[in-house]
Amino acid sequence: MNNEFILVLCTFEKSQDAHTISEGLINKRLCACVNIIPSIESKYIWNNKLETSSECILLIKTVKSKFNQIKSEILEKHKYENPEVISINVDDGSEKYLAWINHIISK
């Protein structure tokens, strides 16, 4: 396999927005799978103030060559002023699972 695999993280305030964007990414074959973790608590500094929010987070399984398209899709549709869209390199994994990712996004 020649692809560099990544995991993209993105948080949302509303679960419905996370579901809508996830389905769009999958239908466009930009990723093979998205896990939606429905309830996390986030703490962060915004406008020089400590904030706490209840959010959901997406774990998007894909390849590095799709990251810019994923980022564009999310930034275009996300309701946050400054949404989290970050990628983490996947150094290793189940060969069968990684092959499945390749198969899905290459269609």
C-alpha cells in the first residue's frame, strides 16, 4: 500500500451537523469511515476566557491525499468561527483494515 493513512479530528456543537458532514465525506469517498463520539467536554481559551463546551467529535479515517478536500468540505459547512480540523499520521495498523480504507476511497 502506497498511501499515507491519517486520522482527521473535528469537533461539533450539534450532533446533527456532525452526522450531515460525515455522510457527505463518506458519500464523496473522501474517507472510508467516520466515528462520531457523541458527548465530550471541551475546555479551551476563546477571546481570552476559559470556556467549557459540550461537543461531539469525529474520527475520520482516510489518506493524506484527501486531507485538503476534507478540510475544505468541513470549513465550508462548519458553523464554528474557527473549527478544529487536524490530522494525525497513522504509522501502522491492521493491513486488512488499511487495505479496506484504500479500497473504499479509490472507487
